[in-house]
Amino acid sequence: MNLNNALPQHIAIIMDGNGRWARQQGKKRTQGHKEGAKVVREITQWCANSHIPYLTLYAFSTENWKRPKMEISYLMKLLEKYLKEERATYLKNNIRFRVIGDINAFSTSLQNAILELEHLTQNHTNLTQILALNYGSHNEIARTFIKLANSQSQNKLSKLTAQEVAELINANLDTATLPDVDMLIRTGGEKRISNFLLWQASYAELFFTPTLWPNFTTDELDKLMGEFCERQRRFGGL
């Protein structure tokens, strides 16, 4: 890896291709999700060992509710199982766990598993792993506006400058305490960001790989990070 430029502080990944991987293997889609969960562990541990402070993974979107009920049910069970079985990984690697998105739509059992792991790891200081669950950027921004409308007077809001409003929005997003995304990766060959961190990724470097998520490796991530370090990030300047 070329380290001429700074490593990304915040990597975000759209983990796409589980279903297609399963189809290529002649297996059920659920098997693709199961294999994908293993890659989550590998990528998370690699980022922790590589001193990447923040990793956000798009695990379940607000649009994913359109999928067959059987698949959604499996995903919810897989997620809850993952949170319980991976507890040792978070503890061993000093990883903080966080969730962004609206978890109110999940079962009480799953909500409790999320909140318990967040609480258990809240003081960990190595990597912060963020799972985007029932997350969509439009939904996040809409919820932020509702929050502001309920907490700020109309008179006060009307007197703010555009910059002050932007700062207020940023401070009330799900990601309020997180830095903006530096590097956004999508696996699976599609070249779009699918309602993922639209506000936070405004100056992210984008990477699209044809590799299906269950086949994505730490070697490929290392290679992409090398390319990231070669890019010139101007943020609108010269």
C-alpha cells in the first residue's frame, strides 16, 4: 500500500452481491447472507488492525422491507445471532459497536441485542464499527427535520443562515458524532450509492468493484486503500 497520503479515517461499504453469489453457487439466497456475515467479521478485524477509526456497513436498508418475508425473517435472525456470537470479537479487539437507522421497526429481542452490545462496547477506543440497519439517507434526513421542528422554534429557525442550518442538520443526524465518509466502497458490480450516507459522503472517494460481497477479501480492500492514497482530494479547492 502506498502511504503518500493519509489513510481514510472513515470507510463505508455497501455490501452487495450475497444473493447473486448464492445463485452462482446453486444455493439459497440465505446462504449468501450467511457467508456475507463471515466477511463482515474479517473486514472489521482487518480495519481494527490497520488503525482505521471508523467503518460503516450498509446491512439493511429502508427499502429492503420489499424483499420476501421469509428472507427478511432470516436476515433478522441472522443479525441477532451475529450480534450475540461476535461479542467476543468486539471485546478482544477493543471495537466499539454502533447502529444508525431506525431500529424501532425491529423486534424487541433484536433491539435489546443492539442496545446491549452498544452499551457493552461504548468505551472501546480502537475501531468504531457502525451497522446501518433499517437505514436510508432520505429517511435519516427526514427524521432529522422532524427532530429540529420539534425542538427549535420557527422564529429561531427562520433567522439562521444556510451555513448555520447545515451545521444544525449535521449535529442531529444519526451520525452526529462521526466524521464524514472518506472512502465509500460498493461491491457486486453496481455503480450507485443507493440512498446510503448521502449527506456524509459528499466528498467521499468512490470505489466500485465487481466482486460479490462473500468473495470480498482484505487483500482487495488493501489494494483499494492503496488507490485511495494515490488520489488527490481537493474538497473544491485547487
